[in-house]
Amino acid sequence: MKLARVVGRVFCSRQVETIEGKKLLLIQPLAWEDESPKGDPIVAVDAVGSGSSEKVYFVSARDAAVAFPDAPPVDAAIVGIVEGHQARDFRGK
């Protein structure tokens, strides 16, 4: 699982019928240690009702497809809202 912050929402004029009614959010992946941005923002399907500026955790690749078994494969799925976390930097700092 990976940490991210919701930074926007994606609206589509057309999409596959099986994801109709599911919210598409733009998320910015973050480093667990210091919450700094990590890579480019990505689009994720929301499975938990998260909202603007919330910290979330998401899964990608095959794990994301499992989160929505009735939908076509998705690249990323938000599967939790993060209320808080504690992380130790194991990079020797």
C-alpha cells in the first residue's frame, strides 16, 4: 500500500459502463517518512468515499483490479483514509 493526498477530481463525459457512478480522484503519491511528493499525480478509483485534501492509502496494478471485481481492470484504487501514521526512516538518517 502507498500513501497519497487527494489533490483533485476527474470528470469524464464517457467511461466504461462498469465504472459508472464510481468516483475518479487525482492523487499525489507521498513518501511515508516525511509526506513529501513522490512522483507524478495519478488517477485512482475511490472505494472508500475519500474527499479533497485527505490523506489516503492506495494500491496499484493487480491489487487495484481486485478492489473492483465487477469493473474492468483499474491502475490504482483508494482503499483507505489515513487518520495518522508513524514511520521511521530506515535509510540511515
